Amino acid sequence: MASTRYDGDTWDLASSVGATATMAAAARAIATRTDPSLIDDPFAEPLVRAVGIDLLTRLASGETPPGEEVGQVWIDIAKIRTKFYDEFFLDATGAGITQAVILASGLDSRAYRLPWPTGTVVYELDQPQVIEFKTRTLAELGAAPTAERRVAAVDLRDDWPAVLRAAGFDPARPTAWSAEGLLGYLPPEAQDRLLDTITELSAPGSRVATENRPNPRPGDEEKTKQRLNRISDHWRTQNFDTDMVKARYFGERNEAAPYLTGLGWTLTGSTIRELLAANNLPPMADDDLRMGDMRYVSGTLT
Ligand code: SAM
């Protein structure tokens, strides 16, 4: 059984917040198979298979249909989310930015599948076991990065800028930063510190993309926890022992978009509800997690 989060905790891709990276990759694998016009992540399925969580492997390979195991909306969100960040990086590099930083890269394979312009350097940051696993597994699969990929194996609650600089990061050059599926897994003050640090390390013209989750209304979080517990309970009956409530940090925090705006970033964005509609995907029927209000935002340091 997963334990509650604490400062300095660690994980691999089958435990705690690490398992959420494998879930995200499983959703991308299903989405790639069912809707290749929106998402094409050929590495998602083999990466999930290599992690070895049986239920997620069966879902990723299509042997077990999503249905009861994982709602279609999670798959649809994987499509729009992947497309949003893919387009963010392609726009940024198309505009001449040659340095990209993927914070909490998990099993994201952008460094191996996007058509990065020649000369682009892509940094990936995540916990050491996560970085090591993905690097080794993709090498074993014969995959080669499509940019100059450099890794920083580090906890994002620690002094990650030192590790990033040691890997060659140059703060004098404009950077495209992404923090995808990360902020809710950081304590509130670590989120603020991360956004402060991104800003400090950003030369003018840098870009950022992340998610803005609205602060909960009274009673919202209880509903969220109940819903996540129902999913975890069901998965436990399928021999996948995870606790999605314990992986996350709850409670009030500074919302990311206004916080970044206060630091000098000019942002635009769309909610999940809007992106589902814009991509001709069905609306969320039962949104007790208020996922539809989550906003994908991106912008430039002015
Ligand atoms: N961005 C990837 C994606 O969208 O597929 C992974 C998202 S997954 C939901 C969360 C990721 O955040 C995991 O890979 C986890 O290891 C990473 N993460 C969370 N907290 C972290 C921390 N304090 N330091 C380093 N990585 C962290």
C-alpha cells in the first residue's frame, strides 16, 4: 500500500507518483491506437509494457478495453494534452528557440519523436529512477533521440538548477519550458519555488507551458478523493495496488497562471472543456473532479 507523501520521498515508475507517469503513458498508448490523427506516441505502449504493471500493460496494448477500467475521458484528455504540449514545443522551436526543458518528463517521449530543428537541445528532468529507466528502455528498443537529449536526474523540490546547469543548460539563451502533469504532485510552496526558479532561469523571449487547476470550492476535494479512491479500489481488485489520493498534495495553493503572470509572463490558454470541443471530442458527462475547468496555458516572458 502506498504511503503518504513526505519531503525527500523517492519512487520508481510502479510506485507513488511514479505510477502516474505510467498511467499517463498508458492513456497515450490507447489514444495513439484509437485516434492517431490527434496523437502519435509510438513509444508509449512499449514503455508501459517495460514497466510491467500488468493491468496498465493490458490497457496500453488494447488487450483490456478502457471501459470500466479507465474512463474514455481520460483517454480524450491525453489526446488534447499531448497535442497542446507538442504544438507548444513546435511553435517555440519554429520561432527560433533552441533550448527546451521538460520538467517531470516521466515516460514522455517528445525528445524521441518530435521533429526538433537541428541544433535543438532538450533537457529532461525527473527522479533518478525514472530518468534511468526511460533512457535504458528506449535504448534497448533501438530508439534514438531526435534532438540532442540531455538529462538531469534530480528531485524538483531540491536544487535542480545546479544539476540542470551541470548538464549544460545556458540561462542566457531563451528556453521553452514545460511542466506537464506535475504541479499537483508538488507541495504548494515547492510549486511557487519551481515557478520562481523557471522565471529566474529564463532569458527574455523564453516560453512556458503548464496547467492551471482552479483552487477547490468547499467540498470539492472530498469528492475528488472519493472518486480517486473508487478508481484505486477498483484497480486493486485488478492487482494494481496504487493510491492516487496519497500521490497528490491537496489544499489551497497559488494558482499557476496568475502566479506566472505576476512574475512577468504573458499567458493564453484554454480549458479542457474548450479543448475537447475544439477537437470534436465528446464533452465530459460526469465531471465531479472538475477536470473540465483545468486550463492549459502557455506564454512568453515579457
Ligand atoms: N510529464 C509526464 C507526462 O505528462 O507523461 C509525467 C507526468 S506524471 C503524472 C508526474 C511526473 O512528475 C512523474 O514522472 C514524477 O516522477 C514527476 N515528479 C513529481 N514530483 C517530482 C519531483 N519532486 N521531482 C522530480 N520529478 C517529480
